[in-house]
Amino acid sequence: MSYKAPIVLALDTTDQKTACEWAEQAQDSIQVAKVGLEFFLSNGSAGVAAIRNAAPSLEFFLDLKLHDIPNTVKGAALAVEKLNPDFLTVHASGGFEMIAAAVKVLPNCQITAVTVLTSISAKQLSNLGLGADPSAVSLAWAIQAVEAGARAIVTSPQEVANLRKNLPKQIKLITPGVRPVGSDQGDQARVATPVEALRSGADLVVIGRPITAGQIGVSASAAAIAHEIQDAGISDHR
């Protein structure tokens, strides 16, 4: 069996056929497939089922970033219960009661709290009235989310080391904003390479365009990044 790296592949497309092909082609090198709002609103439950059928060896990450009053988030979580996601995201900034509502209705899912978005710079954070230290905000939100029952946290590579030191070991830390060496930074403001993020304490790294738009193809791009991680001695990371 080939090495499966701790990679979450972001299937950032609205086209169901394309998403299925990407997941199928990358599944020998990665552990998790992720879809977000654009895909889910375009394809719904049928789209999720198609991806899971195309790449049955992968865990499934439903990245909806729910953020509303507790009762509404409870209803939304119940609405996706039949999809049996391994991960479902909510915004950590929604507060204790909101996160706890999702946890209560989906006990078999790893409710995943998103802290400060990787597209938000320190200056933008300050302009929002939250101070200029993303690390402090991420930690405060993460601690509250874990107390509410969240089993995973999404955080920038720049904040992951601080969270790893301050959160229980069993809490999975997931880092977006990960770009292999030489990749375009895109719309991310706080980034790191996969190896840097994992060495800092991440359990899973989210990678999209460097794999799905790789010039050598999806399968080869995923394998190349997986080998880079394995060569760094992170083969038994999870």
C-alpha cells in the first residue's frame, strides 16, 4: 500500500465530475477529501455521495463553516446527519452554545471549529476590533470551542504551534494556508509549507490548488507532496 500523507484535499470546484476525478486520482496519497459551500450548494447530498463512491478510502470533510444562533446551527447539523461526515466545520467565533449545539446532535462527527481565517491579516483583524494578534484570538476561540465539545480545530500554520502547546493532545489541529515550496500564495495571508505546518504541530494540512491544478497531474502532484512529507520523517504523524 502506498503512503497516505496527512493531507486534506480541498475539492474547490462546483463540477461534480471534476471533484470525483480529483478525489479518485489523489486517494492513494491523501487521507481526507473536503468540499466547501460552493460545491455543496451546487450539488447537495448527491454530490457528496458521488465523491464518497469515487474515493471510498478517504475520510470526508464537509466544510460549511456554520455560524448562526445555536438553534439554527443545530438544525443545519441535523440536516447533514445523513451524510455522515467525518468532519463538519463551524465558526469558533459563534461561541460556546452554538458549537455545543452542533456537537450534541452529531456525536459521531468531529465538529471542527474554524478560528481566524487564513485570509485575515493582523491589520484586518485589528480593523475588526479584535486586536492585532491572530495567535491570541485563535487560542481564545479554540479553548472555548474545545470546552464546548469540538474535537478538531482549524488554524493558520502561524498559530498552530501555540495551540498545540495549549490544547489536549487528542484535539486534531488542521491547517489551511499550506503551500508547497514554489507554489503561488493565492488569497492566503498567513501560509507555510506542508512540512513546516506538520512540524509545528498540525495533524492534517489542507491543500487544494497545488494538487488539483498541478502541471504534472493530480495523482502525481499529490504523490510528490506526500513523498516530501514522508521524506521529512512525518510518515507516522497521526
